[in-house]
Amino acid sequence: MKARLPVVVVLVLAAVCSGCVDDDKMFFIRQNQVPGDGCMVDTGTDIFRSRGTLDLAVKGYDYWLHPLVENHMLSTQGADNQPERNLLHMRRFTVDVDVPGLGTTSLEVPVSGTINPGGIAAYGGIPVIPIAIQGPITPKPGQQVIVDARVRAVADRSGDEMQSAEFIFPITLCNGCLMVGDPNDACSTANPSAVGNTCGRPQDQPVTCCIDSTGRQVCKQNK
């Protein structure tokens, strides 16, 4: 901890000098969180995912990103009699998806909440590979397509819009690589032999998908 003190001093001096520190170095997406039980996303920094996988053999699922967002600006409380100026009011995430041979698809995902100076916040269920763009890029069985999702957080800071540094997250799109058993089997006979995704989605971990009693295809966590 003592070895980091000089860095803290530099940040304090930079905060006093308006414009000395780039916004995208003080407001950024740190990592993609791994959801826990019940698809809950917390702000712990020890467990994260550096790249993703989405199995397109099961139709109707976006790829969800769970970004951990940090506000490294210092508090202005005590510096003057004005309200806190470095409180961030989250507004949206912007996503640009680079698809080989198809160009770039852009989308925005509205969000809310605040991040205090020096604070951190986790967001769950940000769709970065939406269903709408999956059809043209569905790989054949055994093939894979890697796409980059370029994500930024956008917030309001004292009435001005502030944009985070760009976070690049590679995602492998496959056809059947995460499936356990036949996704068209009835759920009563489906094989729950793998550890499934806690969010019940065909992404990042093996998962069993099956047809429920209403004829709907569902993916669920395996026990």
C-alpha cells in the first residue's frame, strides 16, 4: 500500500488542475463480471471474464455483458460550498459490434443509477450481441466466428455528458459448442450433466436447453 502513495498524490494534484487529467482515465469499464447464484452481479474485482462465448444453436438469446464501472475522480466536497461535481449519473451504454464481412453495428442501452467519486458499480444484462444481428453471422456446426464488442459507459457529470474509455470485449460465436444433449428434447428427459450458466443463457458455460410443457425452448442452470 505504501508503494502506491506517490500515485495518489499525483491524482490529487491533477484533480486541482482542471483539464489536466483525461476523462477517459478517470471513468472507465474495468472488467466483465461473472454472475453469481441467481444471476446476481456484485462489485467484487477478483472474478471476471476476459472473453465470451455465445452458442447460436439456440435461437432467441442476446449475449449479456456485466460491466463493472469505476469513477476514479476525487470528491469536490470540502473544496468549496458547491454541490458535489464529480458524482456521475449513469445514462446509457453505447455498443459497437465489429462483425467480419458485415461491418459495424451500433446500439445504445439505457441505464440509470449513480456512481460516487472513487466509487464502483456493476451492471447486469447489457445486450452486446443482440438477436437482430445474429442471423447473418450464424456459423456452421464446428465453425466459430469471433467478434469484438466495443463498449462505452455514458454518464451526466454536473450537467455535462461524460463518456468512459472504450472497453473491448471479444466474443466467440459458435453453433452447438456449449450444448449438452439435444436442445429439442423434452425438459423431463434432458441431460443435466454439466454446470450451467447461472443466468440460464447459452453463453460462456455448458448449458442444457430443452422443450418445456408449453412447447417453449428454455435453457436453465444444471444442478
